[in-house]
Amino acid sequence: MQMVRDQQLDGLRAVAVSMVLYAHFLAADGSHLGHLGVRLFFVLSGFLITRLLLDARDAARFEPATALKSFYARRALRIFPPYFAVLAAVFFLDLERSKEVMAWHALYLSNFWYALQNEWTPWVLCHTWSLSIEEQFYLVWPLIVLLVPRRSVAGVCVGVIVCSLAYRFYWPLTGTPSLARDLLPPASMDALAVGALLAARPSWRSGWPAWAKLSWMPLSLASLCLVWSKPVAMTPVVAWFAWIGLEVVPLLPLAMLVGGCSKGIGGLAGRLIALSPLAALGRISYGVYLFHAFVLALVVQAQPFIPVNVSDQGAGRFVVAGALTLILASVSWLFFEKPLNGLKRHFPYVRPDGGAGAAAAIPGASRDEALQPQNLR
């Protein structure tokens, strides 16, 4: 059953990264699907990280200092090598004059850079805004989960969600919205905290509250309408309501989807989301997300040598850039990322007992490479 749950969560990552590829490679008239994929990554990340930390906290040999040291070391092994490899490649090729702003990206401040500039320049690194959000979350959240009273974790999650919602109500006072509206940390903390709340309330995954059971279908339908709606001229008030809906309405359906897969969905839906090709894509989805804009920049430059149109959104770009991204991500996973992940055994979450590694004492600890939203966008 554990394998089924792992495969289903990998399948969700595959769905999320496919949404991003669709939006960046194929959709010709703008699509909110990529943003929904990022929101799914955030919910997944908040859930998996919080569950892992709570499992470590509940272990008999738990020590906060050991758990924190291991968390940061394991995250660095998983995230930093491919991320800085991409930054190095972009730097040496000087794609879109990225050298001038590389320090922002190296310090995981991409979201602040794009917010300050209010434009997606350089585009080749624009997707790193969400990776910066993740890293900023990683710096603070483990301290909260491991150090606040155990019974208070769920309450902190609710508080973070409320603060994020309050942040959204500030924007109508600013006039025309800017990129800061979406890129500053409070804009994404609700999705991360919703996932964390799901981990802090394990009873919900066994039996959802009545209000959730009644709400998820209408909210799912509303989310689909918002995601697939075409851009049209709107008054500022209507545009603000549409944005609020796109950000907030999908949160419960996404949380229930993650919660369902975490315990294992039965029937046809469960078998589909756990299909081997989807699970394989989910395992390399961090690389797919990380490399896809870099690959696209190179493919567009090589347009004179490519017989199909890759300069514009469409099938040609989706097939060529998508295939090359999958190949690069697969090679990176097999020969670069996976071997480095093996070093995580040196950083158990709880103090070893002198025999078997302590990581084995924590359910799912050997799978924590899945925690990075193989995010994400």
C-alpha cells in the first residue's frame, strides 16, 4: 500500500509539471493552468514536509537540533546541485544577459527581483520565483513545526492561511496590480499552509468534515471554469474577484486530492494516477520544472536548424522542447541527482541508536526526496 501511495503522489507531481509545460510550451493565448500546477506543487510540498517533520518529532529519540540539521542538509543535497548547475549554465552562456542579476537567483530571491522590476526579465529564469518561495518556506517552517507546542501546529497553519487571505484583500487599495501581488511570499503561503494543515490534521485524510464533502465538487467545477476562462477586458473590481477566485477556490479540491493520494485512492482514478509513466515523470519532475525554460531558450536560438516552428507557442515547441526537457531531466536524475540523494543516509532525522539508521524509524523518511515539489513552478 505504501508503494501505491508513493506512486499516486508521484502521479500528482507529473500532473502538476505537465500543467506548467502546457502553459509555457503549448497554450497560445495565455493559460492559468500553469499557475494551478504551481499551486498543486505548493500544497504537496507543505503537506509532505510537515508530515515528515511531525513524524520526526513523534519519534522516541527526537532531538530538535538533530532534526533541523538533517532537514537542511537533506534539502541542500536534493535542491542545490541541479539548481546551481542551471544557474551556472545560464551564467556562462549569458542567456538574456542574466549575468547582471544572477546574485538574486543564487540567493533564492528571484521572486523579489521580478516583483521589483514588475516584468519577467530575464524570462529564462522566471520560473525560479516559485523555487525561491519554496526555499524561503524551508528556512522558517521547520523551526515552527519542530519547536512550537505540538497541539499548536494546526492553529499556526490556520493563522498563516488567514494572513495570506488578508494580504489578498490589500491589493484593491493599490490600484493596478503588479507582479508583486503574486510573487511576494504571502501570496503563496496559503497553499503551503493548506498542505501543512492537512499533515497536522491526519484525521481529515481518513474522513473529511461534512463541509468539505459538500464543497469540493462545486469548488472543483468553479476552479475549472476559472482556469479555462479566456482573458477578457474587466473592470478592476471584477478582475480582482476573478484573481481571488483563481487563487483561493482550488485550494480545498487540491488539498483533498493530495490527502486522497496520500492514503491511496482506489478504483479507476487511483490506478490511472499511479500509472508507471506518470510515476516516472513525477520522480523527475523537479528536473523537468527546473530545466524547461533553459531548454526552451536554447531551442528558440536554434530555430534555423529545426524544421518545425519552436519560436512560438504550439505543437512544434511542445514536442521538441518538451522531449529535450524530459531527456535532460532523466539524465540528470539518473547520473546526478539520484547518486547525491544517496548521501542523505548520513543525515538521519533522529539520533541513531547504534544499529540501523534512524531514518528507517520515521515512516516515509527514505522517500523524502519526493518532498521537493519536483517544484515546482
